[in-house]
Amino acid sequence: MCADVILEGGDVTPESGDVILDGVEDTELVEKQVAMLQSLLPPGRAWNRDADSNLTKLLTGLAGEFGRIENTCVILMDNVYPDTAVQMISDWERVLGLTPEPDATYEDRQTACVAKFRSLGGQSVEYFTQLALNYGYVIDIRYYKPFRVGQGRMGDRLYVPGIVYIWEVVITDSIDPVISQEALEAIFQDLKPAHTAVFF
């Protein structure tokens, strides 16, 4: 992953050795890295620090890579939290146990990661109702009970005993939703109790 970030963070032009960060040539960063490397050289005439010396050219080539590494560190700092993660959003999804839809946008994926990261968790109807409301959806959760003699009434549906492990989500309204209904369903599928099945 770090290699991918480095490649995305910048590149080095073979002609000049200048670092390209986000499409901008950053000669100041290279010069800073060259000065740092030269300061590590031992004193003496053998270590020529002139700009056109072969040693300086070698250090300039190395400085380009060090510049990319420095830029990568900045990028990685932005990926420490899912709120600002870009390059490592897939890693956050893996850590949080989320499976994005194939057509999910970056905003949908980031919103799902942030919600899961900040979520305290729960398995109650109130928890899932509030979770949907956080994404801008008003829902009604329906669950069913199997027919039992002495409890059921004439006209009640005859559900099988396994119906207690199935619940249904009905979206009744939406208030400025921040994710699609498909993304909301994917989040519920990830967060539902493992022994249950949820349908929309």
C-alpha cells in the first residue's frame, strides 16, 4: 500500500531529478533534501559540494526519492482517520469490516467508514432506526413472530418458527440523504446481528 501511495504522491523527472508532487515541480523540496544530504557528508576536498559536481548530481537523484517519501508521510497522515482518508479508504473498509457496493461512490464509501468508526454499536430497533436517520432516512423496522397456540388469533399468518430471525426495513421518508438506499442497505447487511437476515 505504501508503494501505491508513493507513486500517487509524486514522480521524479529523469532529466532533472525534480520531484513532481500533484503535477507541480517542487524544486524547493529537492534543494532542501540535497542540502540535508550534503550536511551529512564528512569535511574535505574529496566531497565536492559544487552544484555541477557528480556528487551533487548523485545526491540530487537521491533527494528526489527522499522528497517523495516525505510527501508520502504527509499523505499517510491524512489517511490516519477515515474522515480524510483517500488512498487508504479500502484499508479502512477492510479494518472496519465493510463491503462497498461495486458502484458505490467515494463519498458513499467514506461516509460508511466514518459512521462505522464513530458508531458505538447496537442491535436494538432504536439503534438501527437512529442509524438510518443519521444518513437521512426515516425507516420502520418490522419483525414477525411465528404462530403459537394460545397466543395467535384467528386470521393471523402462519409463519414458520425461523421467522424470528428475519426482519424487514421499510423506508418511509428521506431527509437530505447523504448516501443511496443501496449503500444504506449494504451498511445494514454489515451491521445486522450475524444470526439474522434483513430485507428492504
